[in-house]
Amino acid sequence: MTMNWAEEEMQTADLGDERLNVRVAKVLERLGAHPGSSIPAACRGWAETMAAYRFFDNEKATFETVLTPHRDATLQRMECCPVVLLVQDTTEFD
């Protein structure tokens, strides 16, 4: 079974509870697939939506604990590149 990008990046997630470590990958996969959508629109059904809200309501799910594995994976990918471009586009459509 192959892992998706969220599962792969979140392998090092340590939120102090294995269930939260699994949930963070699922939540990030859904939100990453639909970055402009609300949580209910990105999730697959009411149960998954409520699970996402419970995850974000958990005191162990802080900005740091959620972002650290992604930051670590990004830095690891950057190590093999002689040049890394950090491009930002602030274009908006209305």
C-alpha cells in the first residue's frame, strides 16, 4: 500500500497520541486536496467533518505540533537541491 503525501510527511508527527497522529494526516490530506474549501466542504461527510473539528479542538493539536513534520520534510527535500526558489503569488480572483 502506497502512502499519499500527507501520510508520508506526517510519519514523524508526534502529538502525544497515536490516534491524533493518524488523524492529522487524514485532515491535512482532505484540506490539502481542497485548499480553498471550508472544513465541511473538504471532508467526506458529517462524521469526518466532526472528527476534523474535534482534532482542531484538541489541546495537543497546536500550530507547532501540526506544522513541525511538514517543515522537517520540506527541509529534507531542500537539502538535495543546490537552489530552492520560494515563490509567492498574491494574485486573487473575485
